[in-house]
Amino acid sequence: MKYVLVSGGVISGIGKGIIASSSGLLLKTTGLKVTAIKIDPYLNVDAGTLGPLEHGECFVLKDGGESDLDLGNYERYLNLNLTNENNITTGKIYKAVIERERRGDYIGRTVQVVPHITDAIQDWIQRVAKIPVDDSGEEPDVCIIELGGTVGDIESMPFVEALTQFRYKVGKGNMMNIHVSYVPVIHGEEKTKPTQHAIKQMRSAGLVPDLIACRCERALDEVTVQKIARSCQVEFEQVVTVRDIETIYQVPLLLEEQGLLARLREALLLDRLSIPPTLKQKGLNLWQLWKRTVVTKPYLEPLTIALVGKYIALPDSYLSVIKALEHSAMRCGRKLHLVWIDAEHLEDASLQNDPTTYHKAWSQLTVASGCIVPGGFGGRGVAGMVKAAKWARECKIPYLGICLGMQVAVIEAAENLCGLKGATSEEFDAHAQHRVVIFMPEGSKEIMGGTMRLGTKTTHFQAGSEWSKLRALYGGMTGMEERHRHRYEVNPDYIEQLEKAGLNFVGKDESGKRMEVVELKDHPFFVGVQAHPEFTSRVLAPSPTYLGFVAAATGCLDEIIRDIQQLKSTELVNGADNDVHF
């Protein structure tokens, strides 16, 4: 097993996850099987209880694990299905060690950070690195490890010590450390001092940089690269520049141009590995397809999509939604122009308090080619989302409701099509007369972490739904598999009344009682899904749900559906196996 550690210095949030994913992709193009582990030094057991405005979105894995958003980057770039254990947190490690201590595994000994916590971290990495995560079902060849935060943080010290020991444990030629540092440009001058200090601190902690990836707004001057190499005691070839570029999907190309793959081959002794010719060819095909897909054509026509949400102050709150829209826009040959609209600004109260903001928000919504309402929790902004859904329904504008967005569409229909005044969700008003959305009976209102309906679930398309655009996008299959994360569901008592009013529940769970998909028949595209299909969207295989929405907004939905019908019997769809989605 080979390991690539990606650590960071100076500041966090400069793209370690993208560089880690890009490194994994380059390794995969050689025919190697790749997996990934993200280390988050916070004390939370998982990301399920973290606020989106503080930490970004919570990415849901196939097995229901609630994880850091970087695992979404790994899955999108590398076409993997990672597990809950691929996200290590301080909370998970300490919980495991304390449980062992309570069982008596350490009886008679003092349990300490070194060696017990550091050993637990190393054991976890070695065990999880062997878990098959791709369609081959085989043990991976290389494991990408991303250490969250920056080296020097107090909370990450046990992990740094564990990884320092781990490098010597796995032996020379089996581990490489890519250190990501930020090079600011101040008054036109590229400043190397922060990187010099970061590398000095890194070395003092025990880690050794095999390659320094310098993040900067522009390509670094050669003299700057030479200065960094000289000051940090590395060769000139061991410093690469990761400048801002048109799209993050071109980062692998940028790194390949600067010889990253050659550095990986050299440091990890990859030429000594035996790779079957079929896998080598598969890797070459992957690289060619990636380059064809991500190198955008000049002067693409823009596509304006309005995202009506409640966490727009931090776009990372909707990271997978953004990426799924980007994947679909690339497939449709358009350049995505995403307009962020705070749902509260669409409400009547906003008209009274801030008319300028109100009219600006409605102006942005009404000129968009499509409207998407993503998931969320709590009642703030829901009235604005309902108004957006009503506008999309009445004006025949493509609409996609995700999780809460589906429930919003149901509430809007209950109010305006069924005449159920005051219709709402139990989440917002537990005593309302018409609670068309209710708390799921198997959920827990006392314990918050890990108690939602999580992970991949099968949605069954109902008899008589052959007309459904969404069903056609899934190749006319009888079901679809997507990941879920919710506590509330559509109230079964109102289904008959809603369907008589024209709202069609074309997808349900295996019991037939839980509503999964709602769709309007006489509409260009009006779909609500209880699942989060953005979590399974891939760069080379866009989510069918999102692809349909973007295609409808673009005007090429019929063409996309025809393509899917022609390809559904073949082995590949957009470069990915059918079982990515079905």
C-alpha cells in the first residue's frame, strides 16, 4: 500500500481537498486503484451536527455516514463510494480508545495520547485504506490522506505525531507528503516568508515535505519558486504552483503539466508495481475523457439558474448542489451562471422592511432560466421558498426541489391548489391544522446526531408513471437509488387530495407509504425529490435529476432523454458505470 499525505500551512481553506483529489486522479490515470481518507481534528464524532454556515455542507455517504465536504470532492473526482470510516475525527478516535479502556483492553496501564491515541490513528488508517471503494471491488493500491486544518494547530498535534510515526512504520518509498502553502501577493510582490515559516514549523513537528504546492492567485515567478526551494531545503522540481484557474476541474491538468505525476512515481517507486494492461488502458481512457470534458470551449452561452436558499452567506453550504449543476451544465454545453437569492428576501415582510432588496430578489428570480430550492432545516425563509415554487409552477419555469425544496412544493400545492389555508410542516408549526409534512415516526427528537433517515435508499417509480420526465432520465428504470438525509416526510393523509389537485407522487419507498418524488405532468420540468441526488453526481457522470433540470432550463431536455435511452443498455453512461446511479 502506498500513501500520499496532503497537509497544509499558513491558512486553511486554500484547496488541500482539490489538490488531494487531483493527485488521486493522476494516480488513477496510470491504472492504480485509489482510495482517500480525510482527517478532521475537531472533537465532533461526525459532521452531522455542525452548522452549514460555519463548516459548509454535510456530505452524506452511501452507508449513511455524515462527513466533511472534502469526501464529496474525492468521490466526484475519483468516482468512489467512500464509507463513514473514511472520515477520521478526534471524536471518533477518542471515543474508540475510551470504549477500549472501559472494556479493560488497557487494564493496568495508563492510557495516554502517545502511544494509545497515536497508535489508534495509525491502525485506523491502515485498516480503512484496504477497504474496496470502487467498482472493481478490490483492495486499493494508493491511499490519499488529507490532514484538515494547518500543521501547528493544537488540536491536530496527535495526528501530526501519528503521521510522523506512520511514515517510518510503512517504510521508505511508501509514503509521500505534499504540503500546501499560501503565497500572498502584496502590492504586486509575491511573499514567500509565510511558506518558509510554515515549512519550518512542519519540519519541527516531524513531517518532511516531499513536494510543496504553492497556492497563489497567479503563476509564481521562477525566481520566487527558486527562493522557496532554496529556503525550504527542497529541489526546484519539488515546488509546484497552483494558481487560480477557470475551473477547479482543470487543476489535475495544471499539476500534470508541472510534473506531479513524475514526482509521485519517483517518491512512491510506482514503476516497481505491476499494473495489468487493461487497467493501464482504462486509466488512459479516463484521462482523455477528463480532458475532453473539463476543457471548456470559449464563449459558451451562459445559463442563469436561481438558487433560493437560506444559507447563501456561505456558498460551501451548498457545495454538492453547485458541483452537480456544474457537471450538468458542462454536459449541456453551457456556462453556469448561478444567482444566489436569500429566500427571506422574497417574503412579504421584506417588501415592508427593505423594498429595494425585495424587488432585486424578485427581479433576479424572474429572469432566471430555472429555479432550484435545496435542502435545509428550520422555518426561516420557507415562506419565500413557497413563493418561488408558486412562481415556477405558474410561469412554467423549470423547478427542482431538493429535500426541503420538495416539501416546499407540497406545501405550496396544498395552499394554492387544494385550498388548505395555513398548510405547513410540523417542523415549523407542530399545532397547525394542515400539517402536510410530518415528523417521521422512527426518528428521534431527543438525540440529534445520526438519527435522521440517512444513506442510500431505493425509490420505486409507481405504475402509471411512464410519462415521468425524471423516470425517463433514469433510463426508464423501475427505481432509482439516491442518498437521503431528512427527519420529515410528506403526510400520507393528504396524498389523495394533493394528487387530485394535479401533484403526482411518481416515486415512493418500498412500503409505498413514504413519498420520494413529486412531479407535475403538464410542466416543462417541475420535480421535487426527498433525496439528495447531488451527492452521487460525478464530473464525468452528472446526476440524472440535475441533468434533467439543467437540460430543461437550457431547452435540450428531449435530446438528453433520447441520449439516455440510447445509452442505457451500454456499459458506460458519460464515462461512469450505470450503477453509479441505478
